[in-house]
Amino acid sequence: MRCFYCERRCELKDGSYGRCRAYKEEDGKVVERFPHAWSSCGTSRIESVPLYHAYPGSRSLVIGTAGCNFDCRYCSNAFIAKEDPERWQGAMIRLEPRQLIGAALKLGCQNIVFDVNEPTLSLPSLAEVSVQARRAGLPMGCLTNAYATEEATELLAGVFSFFNISLKGLSDAFNREFIGIPSAAPVLRNIRRLAETSHVEVATPVIQSVNDDELDEIAGFIADIDPAIPWHVFRLLPEHQMKEARYPNIEAVDGALTAARKRLHYLYFHNFVGSDWVDTFCPDCGALAIERFSLGCGGDMLRRNLCGEGRCPACGRGIPLLAGPAGERRPA
Amino acid sequence: MSLAIIDAREWQRMFDLRTCDRAAQDGPVVRMVRRVLERHPFPGDLAELSNRWVTDVALEFIQEYDPRFIFLAYAQQYYRGRYSDMGPAERSRLLSAMAREVERFVERSGFSPVLVGTGDMTPRRGAIDVTRLDGLAVSTHWSARYAGLHAPSGRDLRDLAAEPGLDRIVPKSEWMALYDDWSQAHRVPDYLLVAKEGFTFTTLGQVHRHIAMVPAGSSRRIPVSTHLGRAADITDVRGIVEAGLAERRVALILVEGIGLAEFPWPHTAAANGRAWHFYEPGDGQYLTLASGRHRVFDYPTGYKYFDEIMEHKEFALSGYFTAIPEGTLGRAFPGRSVAVGNRSMFMHLVPGADISMECFARNLYNQGTMAVIHREEKF
């Protein structure tokens, strides 16, 4: 039988586990191989994830498992995402959903974010966690590559209320050569779908001379859905097979974003220390609404949130933010 | 005001170190430091050239600033040893390369060295899982041998007592009494968990990486090599450096992840703690070396660091440090001083040098470099 979680739709038979090695066939069902086994269970500022418009300033319990369904040549988390999850099992933290929620509360976390690898690999466990999280009033979000099937995307939408979706590039050539998938079409489909009902931010890692020529087109795609979707353009620090690649030039990438800034209300350019482009400004009057400081990879922080009640402090225009214990959405 | 200059490769920004507000100062020291930053991109914590970067930057600062005291940290072999499985031949090659870089600095600079190894490493044997306790176990800042335990239940303490990898459970009061330091009692965990040699703790709050080697039990004593004096205790090192500075230029050089078993230079052994407690490579050990008194509790092992760093804090570029430490060697020294190392945060905080340069790396991700100028008036 074929796995239905991601668009690879791997054949699971004769003891094979598919590309991500996270699922197996058992009694005619697709079964998670390593349920409730977490590679990470730590605290983080939500801005570090990064999520800039969801619960600003909150403390997240950051969880992850192991393995991935992509094969990105520049992967930043190869030590865990590229590994066969079976190899990690000896080091995993085994927490049932109730224990995981207990951990979040003990650590003073206000939400839970899955962000180390791809949540599609662990959806059954995450679905169980979400039931307990809801009871405890802890909203759940994730980073995802959104290469899920339509069926799994509905599951993701049921588990998580906020997303940072990685849209790595548009062209088939780029996706084949650098990501190891034939096309980004399923990703685009799922961004549209998830943005209908959930809080969505989009992230794009920039590799100079590889995908920087697509920035305008990506901005156009996002703007077509909703120009108020926050877009994080990442200066990629190449790792894994591209470790020797040159770091993208910050001024050159900034220049390449000129047109995109006119189309999107909230464009952030970061993943390097001291970035000038991490604050939120009102799209109408230009007033500073949220001030942040970037410590680079995994280290952004809130400095000042001036959006009382989700409104621009100067003109009162709505700034889209998830806020409050129930995570009510405040569209602009 | 202390100035922090970030170099993210082909791009620099300057900030007030305390507030992280943008700064616009200019002057000969700022311009000189910017040039040094620009010329020396950091190769990465694990990269072969990482220790060479330390020597190159240090030699350039000697040429540009002419310090009398320099504090250096060579850490590449510590990171590689901690995170990479390697055989004896590879480790030997790694240590030889490190020694060559240290010797290159000493030969070219003419400084009198005080060389300190931060302690032996040993292969990791296993982990003690403390993630399912009623209380909260916290492991801080790369610590392997220790974890703090907050608000444990009776059941937690009974279960832990039966844990085969655990060496001891030390009540807070006993730990603080060992150093007669009660200043941080509000932050010190209720108990300190101490692992047996080779064991680490699996705790909540960590992002896990494969750990190959951890500090060895023989790190109770560390090697010190210098002709300037004899250190019987880690707290003696500062006095030796200061006495040397009265007559000559001195380099205090920390060589991370190397102890008595592998130290490549003639040395004597100095106590690296008290009784059952010894320092792992980290802030406490660095601060003790730089201040000449034990500094176990500035950021006590196992404290709830996340309660302090989550909200907007001052010194955001300084990791978990909440202030520039008092009482360090460089802050008291009237001559010019420089610190260089491939150990993030410590270089600009611990030695108290006028100028420092360090890698800006977090969890082994190479973000670039950071220089801090604490004092310009000596130039």
C-alpha cells in the first residue's frame, strides 16, 4: 500500500518504510514507527522559530522528531533531519501527550511549536498531543515544508492553528536539483489551503544565484493569496552538501527585495545577527508597530510590541496577529 | 558604553552592547577593529582552520593595538571531540594542529605564555533520562556532568537514588557550603545531580545533538604550563599572570578540552574545583581563571536560565549573561588588553579586555564574528 502522508506517496511493502522512514504498513494501515519519541523538547522565544505574527513575545515549547521527506542540499538540521530516525531512537525523549503538556507547563510555555524537522512524519502522535494541548489551552503551531497530501494537509490543519511554511523555490529545476522533489505545486496548493483557515507565515531561504531570481514571483504568489501574509526571507547559511557555498550578500538580497516590498505588507529579511529588516511597520502610515532584534539563526527576539489590541499605535489600522490564550485571529 | 560590532560577512553593524540599540561611533579604534573583522571571517566552530583563525586575529591585534595582556581561547578540538566520533589517530592529528597554532602565536608574538588546559575528555558512556520527573531537571549551557533539580517529589529522589549512572544528589545548601558562596541562593536549584564519569543527562529544555565525548573525572585537576610561577589551584592562575605583567607581556591561553592526559607542553597540575565538584569547560571555569576566585554560582549549573532570557533582556548579544562580570583581570589591568577566541560570548565578557573578538556562533551555526570595544581611551 502507499503512504498517504506526503506527496511522495511511497510504497510501503515488504518491510519498507518509504523515503522518510517514519511510517510502515501494518495490518493494511499506515502506522507511525516511532510514536511519541521526541528529539527535542526545549524552550524558545516564538520569534526565534521564526513566527513574528503569532503570540509575540511568548515562550514556546519547541519539539521535533527525526528524519525528513525532503532532500535539501543545504539542510541546516542535517544532523537530525537527514538521519534515519531509527538511529536516533536511543537518544529520544519519550513523552506521552499528557507528559509533553506537563513539560510545557513546567517550563512556563504558552504554546507548542514543532520546528526541528517535518511534522508530516509524526502526524499521528501530534494529533494525540493536540487533543491534550487544546484541553490545557496551549495552541500548537509548526514549521513545515507543506509537501503533504491533501488528506494530510487537512490533518495538519486540525492539529495546528499557526504555520510557518517553507516555500523554497518555484521552478521545477530548482526543486529537482536542490530539494529533491519534482515540483513545488503541492506546496503552493497547501499554502493556499492552510491560509484559508489558519494563521500562515511563509519563509524562503535565499541562495544567491540559485533562487534569488524567483523572489518577485514568490512575492506575487503570496500577495495573490493575501498581501498581509508575513514573508520571511532567510539569508541562507548553507550547510550539509553546500557548506562551502558563499554566504549570500546581504545588500544584494536586500536590493532584490525592492519590488516585493511594494506587494507585501510584512516582509522580513533576516537569519543574520543585527538585521535591519525584522520590525513590523503599519502598511498604511508606516509607524513602527512591533520592534524586534535579530540574533541570527534561531535567535530573534521581541523588543517592543506597540500593537495594543492588534492595531497600529499611530493610525489604528489592524495588524494581523494571533494573540490571546485562545489564539483568536485578528485579520487586518 | 561598550560597543559591539557584528560582522556577518560583507556586512557590519554596530550596537550598544548593553541595550542593543544601533550605535554610530567612529574613531581610530572602531575603524581598526572594523578592518580586523572584515579581514578575518570565521571559518566555523568545527572547521579545520578555526584555531588558525584565533592565532591570525591575535597576531593582527598585537600589530594594530600593541596590548600588554592578551587572553586567547582555542576551542576547535573541544567542539570536534564533543560532537564527532573519531579514532585515536584523528584525535592526535587534531591536537597536533592545535598545538602548532598555539606555538605559532607564542613564537611570533614574543608574549610569555600561561597555558591552561580546561580538562580531559572521555567517551560518553550513556545518558540519564530525567525528563519524566515530577520536578524539573535542567541542564545548562553544555554541561554534561551536572543537572539542576527543581522541586522534586519524594518519588523523584527515590527513583534517582537507584539510577545506575548517577554519582550523587547534592542538596543546594551542601553545594553552596562547599564554596561558602550564598550570593545566588535564589537561582541555585534545590539539588545538583552529579553523573558518574562518561554519563550525561537527558533533560527537558535541550535541543539534542549526538555527544561523543564529555569531561572526564580526571578533570579534577587541570594542566598549567608557564615559567612565570606554579599554580596549585585554578584560582592561582590570575595572580601568576598579574605578577608576570609587571615585567613583561603575558598571554593567558586556554586550550579547551585538553587535560593532564594529552597536554602537549611541560606542565604542573592545578586543582580544578573542590572535593567532589570540578569545573567543566564553561563560564564558571573561565570566570575563576580570570578573577582568581571561585565563580561557581554566577550562572549556577542547572538554574532556570530560560526564565531570564525569554523576556527582553539587556546584553542580548551576550547569550545568557545578564551583565559584564565584575572583578576580572582585564578590567583591573591598566595596560592595553585584548581577548580573542573561537568560544562565543566568553571573550567579550570574561577576560574584561579592552578589545575582544570572537566567533558569533550558536549551536555550531556560524553567524559571523563579533568584536567588542569596552575601552578606547588607551589607544
